[in-house]
Amino acid sequence: MSVRGLEPGLKGERRIVVAESMTTAHAGGRRILTAPSMILEMELTAQDAVQPFLPAGHTTVGYEICIRHRRPTPVGESFTVTAELLEADGRRLHFKVEAHNAREKIGEGTLRRTIVRLGGLA
């Protein structure tokens, strides 16, 4: 499957404010953003970047995640996630993702997603 417009360099971005439900305090101290919450936002950003180009009745699902969570971000603080499409090989999509708070890079890595027909997941 080749989808017009899904070309390397396509980018998505979103800004998120850390809600308490996205945090943990298991290490002591203030509540900070969890790695799974950061990764979810990376997945959603990649999805948002490509969804407008997909045929009707299609979406993407993730199948490989390679992420490094580098620094904490406390509840109430915002962070920005970017996703860049590195490769589109038929239905398979490869993304570079990064997350930054106001001070520094907090996460980085790659995601792989595949194009699927809605309802074809069961």
C-alpha cells in the first residue's frame, strides 16, 4: 500500500501539560511524568502527523517502540513532542520522536507503526 503524501520529513507536534494522572511519586519527592505517559504522547503525535493522509477507514497502530526517558518533568509543567516520519515502506512507517520541556530534552527514540483498516484489529 502506497499512500500519497506519506513522505520522509513529514512532521507532527503537540504540546501537553503534565496532569497528575500522568505522573508517579514512587521514587520519592514531587510527582513526575511517567515514561508510559510520555510514550503515549509520542505515539499520538506520530498518529496525528499521518492521519490526514490516510485513506478513509484506515488508521495506524504501533508495533515497535524504542524510547529513552532522559529527564523528569513535574506535574503542571508542559512539554512538547515532535514526530518525524523517517521512512514509509508500504504500510510500515518509521518515526523519530523527541520530547522537550522548557529546560531540556526529556525523551527520544523511534517508533514503528503500520497502516490498518479500521475494525480490522480483532
